[in-house]
Amino acid sequence: MEYVAGNLLARAALLVRLLVKQVPTGEISRTEVEVLAELAQGTRRITELAELEGLAQPTMTVLVRRLEARGWIVREGLPDDGRVVIVAITHEGRAAVEGFRAQFLAALTSDLEVLSDSDLAELSRATDALGSFVDVLQAVPSARGSR
Amino acid sequence: MEYVAGNLLARAALLVRLLVKQVPTGEISRTEVEVLAELAQGTRRITELAELEGLAQPTMTVLVRRLEARGWIVREGLPDDGRVVIVAITHEGRAAVEGFRAQFLAALTSDLEVLSDSDLAELSRATDALGSFVDVLQAVPSARGSR
DNA sequence: AACAATATATCGCAAAACTATATAGTCATC
DNA sequence: GATGACTATATAGTTTTGCGATATATTGTT
């Protein structure tokens, strides 16, 4: 447990920086891709998105506005409740996510090729493990009100 | 390979944001901790540090200056070469890293406790895998000149 | 109707990183 | 041993990305 606590964050953060550096990110920011990827699984409210991504609500409002301007998402109202904004991904949005992934894969291929099969398998497992842990963190409201 | 390329970055980045959010970072920034942790393994030049951390050299210059002001590192010249700055961690610097880790562990414990033993073991493996991959990325100079 | 609560939007600001460039020191060559 | 190319670090200015505080609009409650 000490091991994980002492090293996971640092390594994950460093990994992110190094990976980002490899790819000429282009038109779309990392956070934007993540939001789009989240939306690819279904519509969300602004606040919901913010919580899932670990961002403040005002940040998400602005981000969503940007995505809308580029035609990657649409904002719909909820008939029952005029305050709510439902965000849904568009076809163009899905295409943008796919495009980013393809570009990223291309840029990363040279790095991944260096790895042995077992290293790659290990990295794949690690990807799963991170996903599970993210789910845990998203589930635990921690210092927020418990919804 | 597509799986890793498509998901690793997004999950790692999200994990970082969620984890950071859990800890009242306090006096020291994440990047600072990482640099100190790197220096705990031995002295480095400014440029070397920047490359290892995936940051631009001017960013590292400023960062190192901040760390020096707090007494966490010292800057030494190289007798042979007056241009070079050798950065070394101090006892206080090591203590700062330890302090951060302890604080981080405390904040994270509630999250890690939720996990089963096997999940935790998996996360530990993931931490290793990330470390290895980071090593690979640091070794491949990619779009830079090959030193 | 008045008031509290909720969802989103706006505003101003701060941190952290970047690019471009300046400065200072070294090395090679003449 | 002076000159110019090269290298290591520093400085300046800007951009990006996020935040907190607060405003606005809508809903629910008494």
C-alpha cells in the first residue's frame, strides 16, 4: 500500500507528460478528448461531467461551450427542468475521438514496438487496473457531499 | 496495442486529476515532488532534469530556483565547466518528499482500503508497469536530437 | 408570493508550462 | 591568444488550463 501510494501518482503523472509530449496534440486538448470519450458512453449533465472528470463545474461549462462551437457535442435542455443542460456527443465528436486515438496510436507505435510481448501484456493489465481504480475514485465522493 | 494506446493516457490523466484532488497539496506542487524524487537518486544537471521530467529547460530553471529558495536542493557548479549547474537534494528536500508521501498515503488510505487484496496487488503491478514504460519513454529521445 | 435550493454561466485571477531570446562559459582553429 | 561556433542556463513575455466567488435562471416549498 505504501508502495502504491508513494509511486503511483508520480509515475502516472510523469507518464502523462511524456506521452503528451510525443503527440502533436493538434486541435484538441487532452481533457476535451476525455470528456468526449465519456460522452461516447451516453449523455451527461454539465455537473455530472465535471464530477466524473474531477473538474470544477465552471471549467466544464467553458469546456462544453468550446466543444459545442466545434460541433463535437450538442447541448439539449431537459423538458422537466429548465436549469439542466444535457450534453450529447455528435457524429463529428465521435470521429474526433477516433481521429485522436488513431493519431496517438501512430505516434506511440514506435515506443510500444520496443516492448516485449509480455511487457505489452503487462501494460495492458495496468491499463485495466487504472481503469478500475478510477472507477473506485469516482464512486467515493470523498470530501464532497455524498450526492 | 490499440487498447493501450486508446485508453492508457486517458485513464492515467484522469487518475492523476482525481488523486490530486484528494490531497490538499499544500506547500509543494506535484512536479516539485517528482523532481525531488528524481534527485533523491542522485544529482542531475538542469537540462538533464528537464528531459527526464518531460519539461522544457526554462521551466526547470524556474522550478529549481523555487526549490532552492525553500532549501530543498542546492545548486553546485561543476569545476570543469562553469556553465553547468549540478542540482543536489538536501536533507530537508528528502524530508519534504517523505512528508508528501506520508500525507498522500494518509489521504489515499480510505480509497485503497476499499480494494480487495488482489485489486491492490494488481495496482501494485500496474505501478511497476508504468515505471517500466516511463523508463522506455525516457530512453527514446523520439523527436529530439539523440544527445 | 416569498424564499431556499439547484444548475449553469460569468468574471477575474493564479499556476504552470511554453517559445523565443539573452547571457555566460567553453572549445576549436587559426 | 582572439574569433566564432557551440552549449548550458537564465530571463521575458505569453498561453493554457484550471479555480473560487458570485450572478442568473429555474424549480420546489411553505
